[in-house]
Amino acid sequence: MSVDWRDIPSLAALRAFDATARHGGFAGAARSLNVTHAAIAQQVRALEADLGISLAVRQGRNVVLTEAGSQLARSLGEGFDTIAGGIARL
């Protein structure tokens, strides 16, 4: 399968969303990626704008994924885990 990178959102935004989903919020995601929580929130908002759908609902300091957000989180988790595994096997 050939990937057309023009059809895929920013990898930085996808990584920020993946970290948000894994850590349950922007603060944990920010710590894991060594950036500010504002940077993570901005990336997630940009991803939502790019896709035209809501991925997460902000509830105080926590983030609850929408159904679409949960689906994307599962796909990204599998994809990033595959990439990490491939690199580890080198």
C-alpha cells in the first residue's frame, strides 16, 4: 500500500493525540513528550479541525475521548506500537 502523505494529518498532531489518549489528558501527554500542555492542546485542536470532527471532550484537567477519538486512538496505538517494534528489532 502506498501512502499519500498529503491525505494524512500532521504526524506531530497525531503523536500529540496518541499521547493524550494514552495519558488521559494534556498534562500527562505533555510530560511524556517534553512539551507544554498548551502545545498538546493546540495540536489536538488542529487535528480536530483538520479532520472536521471532535476527538475529545475536555472535562477539567481530564480528557474523555469521543467514539471517533477512541477509534483513532486504537488505530494510532497499533500503528505507533508497530513502528516502535520494527525499530526495536533492528
